[in-house]
Amino acid sequence: MIAGLYLMGLTTASSQTSPDRLILVDSTFCTIDSIPYTGEYVVHYPTGHVKANYRFLDGTRHFTSSHFHPNGRLYKIEHHDHNKPVGLWQEWDINGVLLSSATFVNGERSGHWRIRHPHTDLTLIMDFSRNDLISAYYE
């Protein structure tokens, strides 16, 4: 059963092996023919600049995904292991200032998270242990 379309209508890299779109079928990213996708999937802005770069393994988000602002600067980096968020995730504003950092262990929130408000000098600090919020405060 097709759960919904994902990344539809966005252009991909000019590689002949990269599909035009991927669909989500029962939590698996597939080609339009419902075949679980393995490979790189690149999404572009209408200007042709890279918007995001995803990697899939047997239909799951796997490895590192990179997202970019329209000006080409890095927007965020995410890491996945068979669709589970893992490792350090980071996000930057359009000028390259780090806005947030978060850590995942085996799909669960873990450790020290920092989220900087883009319009103030306040930073929200949250500490997690096995997906449970232990503490939160502003710095």
C-alpha cells in the first residue's frame, strides 16, 4: 500500500540511474515501480543549486544527508542508520552561524542539545537520556 508520495516533482541529479521521484511504500523509499531504492538522491532548487542530498540503502535513509540554503551554504546535516536518526545533527542559518546541535543514539535523543534562537542571544539547552528529557534551560 502506498502511504504517500515523498520528494515528488523535484529534480534529481543528472545521473541516468537516479529516479525522478521516490515514493514511500510501507516505510520504505521506493522508485515509482515500488522497488526499494539504493543510491544517492539529489534535490535541486529551481535555480539548479543543490537543495538536499540523500542516500538510501534498500529503501531506508542511510548514511549522511546534507541540506543547503538557496545561497549554497550548508543548512543542516543529518545521519541515519536504516531510517533511525544517529550521531550528531547540526543546523546553520543562511550566514553560516550554527543554530542547533543534537545527538541521537540508535534513534533516540541523547546527550546535550543546543538550540539557538535565530533572533535573540538565547540558547535553549536540553539534556536527554534514552529519549527522556532530563533538564532544559536557557543560556
